[in-house]
Amino acid sequence: MPHAYGETDEPCYPLIIVDDDQWVYVYSSPEDVARAVEPALLDDTVDAFDGSARPLRITWAEDSAQVVVADGSPHLHRLQEHMDSFFHAWTTNSPPPHAATAEEYVPRMLEAYALRNGLRHKSKRPRKTD
């Protein structure tokens, strides 16, 4: 079974999927992905990462989501930007502090994600623009 932060071509859990509204979905196991991911989500996905911040490619085949590592290099900065956007657009919570490695950042991100307010509505703060 894949493990977080490992040197493997298999995705390391958790999987983090970002849709075109900057909503973030976190899946902690292959069973979670099989149960929750549907073709419509894949159509709306703009980015996906594993627990090592490596980009993923997700396709639909044989009535289930197929997840593979698209690039073996971590894209931590891009993951952090998506999480910042998610927290600013969809919650009133602060995004998790950035870190230099996925090993430091992902646990912080998971904790902040678990503690976010649970309402799915835009926060009163304006969306961050670049």
C-alpha cells in the first residue's frame, strides 16, 4: 500500500483534488476515492496532488477513477496556492502556514482542512487575485 512521502510511482495518500471553483476534496484511502469520485468531478478537476504534493492524473475507466502520478516531482508551491485560494474563497478560516516540504505542509493542511468551518458558501472576504 502506498505510504505518505514515499519514493514510489504509486500515489501517496491523502489525495487532494481541486475543482474549477477552487473547492478542495481530500480522500484518505483508495476506498474513499472509489466511493466518492464520479465522472462529473473529473470534468471539473483543475488540479490533483498526492500526499507528497506530486501532481496526479485522474481518469475514468472500468466504472471507477484511475489515479496515477503525473510527475514525480513535488509541486508544493502550486498545492499551497490552491489551498490558500480554497480557504480565502470558501471559509472564514486562515489557510495553513506554508512550509518548505510536503512532509511539513501536508499534515498542517490536513489539520486546517479538518478544522475549517463546514459551510459551503463563499466567505465574506474578497477572493485573492494575482
